[in-house]
Amino acid sequence: MTDPDMGLPTIERKPGLQIWTIEKMKMVPVPEKAYGGFFEGDCYIILYNKKTANGFMTDLHYWIGKDSSQDEQGAAAFYVTQMDDMLGGSPVQHREVEGHESEAFKSYFKNGIIYKKGGVASGFRHVETNMYNIKRLLHVKGKKHVSATEVELSWDSFNKGDAFLLDLGKVLIQWNGPDCNVAEKSRGLALARSIRDGERGGRAQIGIIDNEKDSPDLMQIMKTVLGERRGELRAATPDEKADELQKANVRLYHVYEKDDDLVVQEIATRPLTQDLLQHEDCHILDQGGFKIYVWRGKDSSISEKKAAFSRAVGFIQAKGYPATTNVEVVNDGAESAMFKQLFKRWTEKEEAQGLGKVYTTSKIAKVEQVKFDVSQLHARPELAAEQRMADDASGKVEVWRIEDLHMQPVDPKTYGQFYGGDCYLVLYTYLKSGRPHYIIYMWQGRHASVDEITACAFNAVELDKKYGNEPVQVRVTMGKEPQHFLAIFKGNLIIYEGGTSRAQSNEPEPEVRLFQVRGTDELNTKTIEVPARASSLNSNDVFLLKTSQVCYLWCGKGCSGDEREVAKMVANIISKRDKQTVLEGQEPAEFWVVLGGKAPYASDKRFQEPSVRYQPRLFECSNQTGRFIMTEVVGFCQEDLDEDDVMLLDTWEEVFLWIGKASNTYEKNEAISSAKEYLKTHPAGRDLATPIIMVKQGYEPLTFTGWFSAWDPYKWSDGKSYEEMKSSLGDVSGISEITVDLNNANLNKKNANNKTSSPAGSEGARTLPAYKPHPNNSVNSTSNHHNNNAPSVVTNGNGAYPREVLLHKTMEELPEGVDPTKKEYYLSDADFQDIFGKSKDEFYQMPRWKQQNEKKQHGLF
């Protein structure tokens, strides 16, 4: 797709990224191998297409370098608007400022973003592969979203808390500050490997300094380049991040022009509803100054639509917000998920939601649901997640009541009966892959005391320890029981409004009790006590009216045969008296007398209002600084779960807390508080009784793993820790043979302050000690932090062999110097992509067993 009249380049309708830089006010494509590198003096346009069932979802970003000119910034904004028109107004548009990019933007560059000094106007170009005349220092920051900024080649650029990468072309030295955490070290290593494999064609070596005293040879190189260090290293400066309280402060404005003035009129604050957005208007949604959204109504004027970005910038200036504030422009009918999730409720016409549910806009639509087949759970983990079912509910159930702040076993004959005045612990045990897995449910009655609720949580921790800290912990608030909790009681879940199941209870049982039965089979049935009066009835359901003489089964006109059969089963538990079936409209007089007389009740067919069409969201949680801060991981995958993290996965119907095995004690202990704070500060005004589920690393249930596109159950056992990666880099103590050419290697303070981005020449070069490959494992053979078995150095001159000399060859038939266990690495990048359908970087991020299978399949094993 192209439009020569507007000077727009060819835009391919394909999934993935396309990037252009602004050069002489024109859009010039950036080489794919240079994606992720941004010159600070330039502006860029980034297009990202994501494949959907109906075609593509498109995001358009224009990126502003901190040293770029106003003309370039204006040109980038203009081109994005033109591209939006050409693509039919469907893309979501973003304004990104260097160092303050949106989470969506950062998610495109999994190995990190590199900010480079200079720009096109200064004669700089994006690096081609195999360029070695480089000398630069990169400051690496971030755990989930890594960025690397080119800084002055000086010890003054260093600090104690971050990682730094000294890039000398053929050698990359990663220096980790003493306060740098494992995740930051691992991400820095991934970035180093990305530079090695992308920019250097795999022909550079990586060394790591974790402790300077243990790495004298590497430190010698650093001192030669940077000079001797004088004085103490400074402490790292924490990133300025918006907390959740700030993000929750959403305000909606109507923005329009009147007599050449921009008028900003506030319409509403949290919680926002969709009907506030008028199709003929443009609106600004201000998320606490953290992010500004511009919503363009489909019936608004063309001039209003074109002015979206300029109005957002004007709004930012008027509010006194930083110029770096992120801006997102969304179109009526093509809103982003991030925008929709700021509203209390968001519905779309003819919206299909979940499995077998279709909602129409008719006011009294009856919800029809396809029967759920539990046998599909393990074959389809995404189904398990959607249906909130960890297994088929056939495991072992044990129940305790909290009594005098201790666990008191409940009589198995009464399993499933819960009283609103009590708290209970339920331990569910099931087999998965031949070994037991556990779920602990903490059920909190509406009328239980604070002491009992606290004791329930305390006893859950003790029970968790008893089973090796493996169980999943689920906080269940009365009336908000998750699907799996219903299923394990096989249709017998009965919730009494008040009272207690304790033997010594002196409370007399009410003479008349009314129960509402909802469900069609033993997996989805719940019975709850409701006030015993006629207004509690509903024509869509079956109700059980228990008296001292008889138990009525009242069947509403809208109930099904399955619902009536389930209710009969429950009636035998609730009452030992005679059962009498009563059809709506044919009630005997005594029925109404027991309920205190006739009264109006809900008689329309049930209209189940669609909830927000919610995309699961993953966050890294932190509240150690006294402020509750969450960092979202857009486009998340299993690799984003780091063992020293506490992560929050929000699926709307429940909130998961994933606890990494190396996460710190403070964040583990505060995890539940963090989840409650998240719900409390959510812009959409969330239900505070939403179930909170605590999941431990290595013991994730299907209801959690099903939200991830490809979950590898062996990752935690196959994946190498940072220390394992580091130790397998080989012996770097005897570095002496490979030489590194440095531009003017006897650097002193004077030339250390020279502009670091200038291409390094060869004059004045001298030989320095550098890496000597380990006999079995070359220096950086394990720099990939997933499965680190990519060879670092190719022994022949040009580094790649034709595929014919590698495919289906025995060890004796291979060229001299080729490692027979790593044949695939000696392919050229183009041949590798053609054979495997992926890059080398993607291939080596796969689990080892998957690599071996693909190598066998293509004759390279």
C-alpha cells in the first residue's frame, strides 16, 4: 500500500514491525537488523501490525529523539496522520518521547532499546552487520523493559545499581553494579547477545564483570579505555514512575475551539461510562497526567480529527504536564484495549464473549451457554483459563472451619455447606503429570469477625508450609466463589446467609428459609440463602422454600429442566421434610403466607449485561518505596516471569499473584495487600471482592498457564539461572590471544571526553589482552539467558558455510573446525531463516529439547 501524492512509502500489510526514520523531511526505511536502535537526533515512525481473526490491528507511533528538530517532529506527526487516513482510520496512534515510551512501544523490542548519540543530520547511519570499528559505553536500565543509552566514555557515567556495556566491536564487556539485581543482569546479557548476533553476525565475544576483584583481565581492558577510576561510585537514581493512585485519577474532557481559543470542559471523573463519549465530538481522557488519550468521534469534523495530536500537546502545556507525557489517539469504534479498560463497562454490538456466549443488544436477551466439556482441559489450557477450571474437579477435598483461631475439621457429610458467620479453609489435592498439586481456598463469610478472617489467612500460610510451599492460594469472598470452587462440591455448594456450623452454636435456626438455586449440572451449581420474602423470587430460577412442615420447590417460568433436576438434589440436603413442586403462577395460598404475602419480583428474562471485553494484563508489582507502583508487560509471555519477581495477572474475573522462588520476603508478604490495592485503585472501579489467587513458581495451575500463548512446563527445570550462564562462559582468566583494536587505546581524560559515537579508526591502535575461548565452551557460548548453547566463534574466515556442506552430513564429512553438535550455527542468517523459519536469536531462546527436534527434522542433528 502506498500513496506517492503524499510522499508516503510502501506500507506492507504483514504482521510485525515496520520502521522509518525522517530524513530530509521524507520517510526512509530502517534496516530490519537495526530495529531497536534509535538516534537521539532523529524522529522515527513505527508501524506494528498484529494479526486478528478479522485482519490486522494496527498501532502507529511517532518517536521523538531528545535532540531532534521541531521540523522533524512536525513531519513525523504529519506522516502518522496521513498514514492513518490511508489505512482507513483504524490504527491507534501514539506520540512517544525518548526515555518515556509507552509500555506497548517497549514491548516490540524484547531485547531492549538502544539510544545512540547523533543522527542523520550528523552523518550517522544505522549500523550494518559485521562493523567492528566501534567504541561506546551503554548504560543499561530496566528489568522488564530494557533500554540502553549511549553515555560518555568515562567512569563518571557509572553507578552502583545498573549494568553497563562497554562495546569495543569484537568484544563486549558487561559490568554489573554491586547493587544490580539478577533480572537486570540477565536482561543486560540478553541485550549484549542481541548486539553480538545482530550487529556483529555472531562474531563478537562477551565477558561479564560481577565482582571487579574476580575479573582482573577484563578490568585491565576497561581501565585502558576509561582510565583509572578515582573516587567512589555514585548510587543509582530510581526511575520516576507514576503510582497506581495517580493512574486511577481519570478525567474526561470535551475539547473544542471557540473564537480561536482551545476550550477544555471537564465532563466526568472516575468511574467513567461509555455513554459519555459522543460520536459527534472529540474528547480527551487524562489519566492523572501519566498518559493522555484523544478519542475521535466518528461524526466529528475532519479538521477536529486532524488536530488530535496538536490539541493533546496544547492540553499538556495548559495543565503544566511534562513535555514527555505519552499521547495515544484512538478512533471511535477502533479503541485500544488500554483505553477501554479505563471505563466501568464497555460493550460492543453483537459482541461474542467467552466460550459459547453471545450477547445481543436486545434488552431481555436470554443467555444461552454451550455445555462445557471438562475432558478438553489438559489438551486446551486456554479453555481451562477461560472456564476457570484447574482440573475436572475429581480430586480430594478437605475442609476446616476456623474455630477459636485454629483449624477445626468439618464433618465430610456436610462438605459444601458454608455459613456466613464462619471462615473456612478448603484443601484440594489433584494429580497432574503423576504428582500431587494443591489448591488452598480461604473462604471468608460476610459476617465473620476480623480476628477470624486474620486467623484464616494465618492458618492458610501454615497449611501452605506443610505442603512445601507448593499450593496455590485463593482468597474467596462469600458470594464471589470461582467456578472451580463450585465444581469440587459436585453441585452441593450451599451458602447460608448467617449463623455458624459450630456444634456449640446457640443460635436458633429460622423457621422459614428461602434459597436460590443457580446451575445446570454438578460443575456449575451454587445455592445461596436469600431473604425469605416474595420480592426475592426471580422467574429465571428455581427456589427452595424451607418450612417446619414442607419444602417447596418453586420453578420459575424461565428455568430449564436441568435446573429443576439440580434443585431436587439440593432440596434433599437442605430439608428432610416432604418436597412439593410448585410452578410459577400455580402457587397454593400457604406458599404466599409463609413468605409474608405476595409482592412484585423480577419476572423478565434475565439479561446478563456483558462485562468489559477484557484482555488479560500482566504487571510487575512493587511497593517497597512506600508508593504502590506497577509496571505493565504488554504482549506478555512466560519469559516475562522472573524468579525474583512478584507478578500480577489480571483476567478481570480474578487476580493472580505469581510468586517467583527468589522474590524478596517483603514483596511476598505484601502480595495480597498489593492485589487489594490494585483493585481499589483500578480506574474502572473494580469489585473489591474479586477472587485473589496466589500461584508459586513451578506449581502453576492450568487456570493460570492457559492465559499464556505457549507455556513450557520444563522452563523452570531446563532454564539456566544467571549464575549458571555466567559460569558456562568459560575460563576468562587466561585472556591473551585474541586482540582488540582500539581507537587511540592509550586513552586519557582528555580524549575520554571526545564524542563517543564517531566511527573508530585504526590509527594509534595497540594490542590489548582479550578473550581466549574455553577449550569446550567459548567465552560467550551461553550468553542467551534461556538456553545458552549457541557457539560464539565460527572458525573459518567468513563465518558461514553453504547449506549443502552442512545438511545431512556425518562428523567426518563436515568442514574442518565445524562443531558437529552445532551445525546450524554455521549457516548464513538467510539460510537459517529459510530452513528454520526463524532467526538464530529466536531459535536459541527455545527450550533445548525443541531445538533438538527441529535440528533432527531439518537434517542438522
